[in-house]
Amino acid sequence: MYQVVEAAGGIIYRLSSYDQTIPLENRIELCMVHRTKYDDWSWPKGKLEENESHRHAAVREITEETGIPVTLGVFLQEVTYPLHFEGKKIKPSLKKVTSMKRVQYWAAQELPEYQHKLRQETLGPITPAKPSEIQKVRWYSIKKSYDKLTHETDKKILDTFVAKLRAGQIFANCILLVRHAKAEPRKQWEGEESQRPLTPVGAGESYALMRELSCYNALTCISSPWMRCIQTLSPFTRHTGIPTQHAVELTEDSYKNDHQLPWRRFTQEFRPVENKGTTDTLNKEFVNSTLQSTIICTHKPVIGELLQQLQTLCYNKKLANELSSKSPYMPTGTAIALFYTYENQKVSIVDVQKVIPVVY
């Protein structure tokens, strides 16, 4: 049995030009780092800290190694290789493998300064990498990136990025669907159902969830006005200063009265990227805005209905299967990141990420 070292990282991308006459693929620049120890060019990445999720490690490590605060976009892929291959330009023998390194990669975008400041307290401390670790940080075109990358594994990750770019998925927006954290048992609560609060365990879940939500550029928070939902988002909203919008349509009572009411409210949050450009030859997508996310917090029965509806919007069957249609749908205090494109009033879900905090 191999020991597995977990790590995470990503490809930061940006537009070098807004000139729509230039093919999109030629207007994208990617950020790479030169590692001092290995004398190589690679994507920013690093090992998970204790009690840290992959997505949080990806944001932290990318920011530490490049100095660029980022928000996560669509998931790219996971790669696994023998640990003693790290940094080697010629692959060593496989006979002495005792440890493997598993790295998960996301597409990522730089956050504007004011948005970065909003989420600083929710993300936690960032310690810049030392020059002895990272010597240079550079932006290159996609074509130049293939030439600069030292390792074939990194080039394969770039292949995945380019494929998603050409499929119109890289600039997808995101909705974070949250199930409220653990609340006091319904049968033991003697007060109003709408006032049933979180348990101490639920409070811990909501704090841990805050760290995960901060990995996405959430600028809008919408919640059922019932106490347990408001309390679930309160660590995030309190530290960011982002107000919570109450949506009575997301309560259990509204769902009982009209099963379609929560869905109609949910679909109001589907939106194209602001200031989208025109469709170009390589990519039917929007190109002018930092990724933005909307958080929607609601209850288990409501989520079941939403997931059934969302399955019909998925890009393929594999993604639809990620959205369980059977109760309990999601554990308490967790979220699903739904990345979608929206063009000509048509929504297509192109990535589904299960956001399960590390509660310790």
C-alpha cells in the first residue's frame, strides 16, 4: 500500500486583449511559476495542510506561490504520480515507489483587489512563498506555455484546460447550493419551526463551510429566512459584510404549498457574465468578467426538488448523475458548486463540484 501525499493547484488565466477579431484562444494568457529547487516551469500547486480541503489548498497555494489572489472556476483534472518523480525531467525507476502524490487542479481567475479584501477573513492567512521556493512568476500565451512547461503531466493538464476553453466552459458562472447545517431535532424543538436553530455541531459545520465558500467569488447570498439557514451563512456574511437576501420561496412551507415555487426563485439567479463579448469562432462563451458566484441556502425537501430540475440542465448524463435524486441528497452543512453557461436564455450545467468541508 502506497502512502499518498495530497496536493492541489491550478491554472490562472486572463485575457490579454478584448479585441473580438482575434480568436479567443490567442487572447488567453496563463500564469506559470519557476521552482528554484527543481529548476522547472510548472503550474502553481502545493500540499494540503492538516484538516484542509483540496479546494482551499488550491486557492491558498496558488496565491502563496504567485502572489495573485484567485477564485476557483471549473475543475480540470486529478493527476497521480510517484512522489520521487517530483521535479525530475527524466522519469526515475518505478521499482522503488513507496509514496504517490495526488494533485487536483482547477481553472482559476485573479480576483480584483476589493473582492479579495471581502474574503480575506473567511479564507484565512496566506504566507508568500520564499524565493528559495519560487524564483519567477510569468504570464504566457497558450502556445508559449506548451513550450515553457517542463513536464509532460503539466502539458496534459493544459490540454484539459484548452478542451474546456474550446467547449465554452472556462468562463462559466457558479451557483453554490447550500444545505443548512445540523439543526436541533424537529421532534425535540418546542418553538416555531422557522426559529429552530443550529446545534453546536451545526455551528462548527457553518464555520468550516465559510472557509470553502471563500474559495469561490461569492458576491450574492440568498437564503430561506428560517433561522437554521440564516445561521448557516452567518459566519460567511459576517466576515465578508455581504448581506443576506431573504427568499421566502425557499422555505419548507413554500415548497409544501407549491413544489415549483423554489425552482422559479432559483432560476432567477441564472445570469450571463456581465459585459459579455460577442460569440467568436472558437468559443460560444462570454469573455469580459471575473467569475462570480451566488450562494443559495435552503432545506432538504427543497433541495430534492431543485436537484431533479437541475439534472435536466446538465451538459451530459455523467454530470446529471452527480446530482443525487434520492434523499438525503446532501449532508448538512455542505454545498454543491454548479458551474453553468447561459446563452440565448438557455442554461447548461458544465461542472458539478461537491463542497464538503473538513470539520474537526
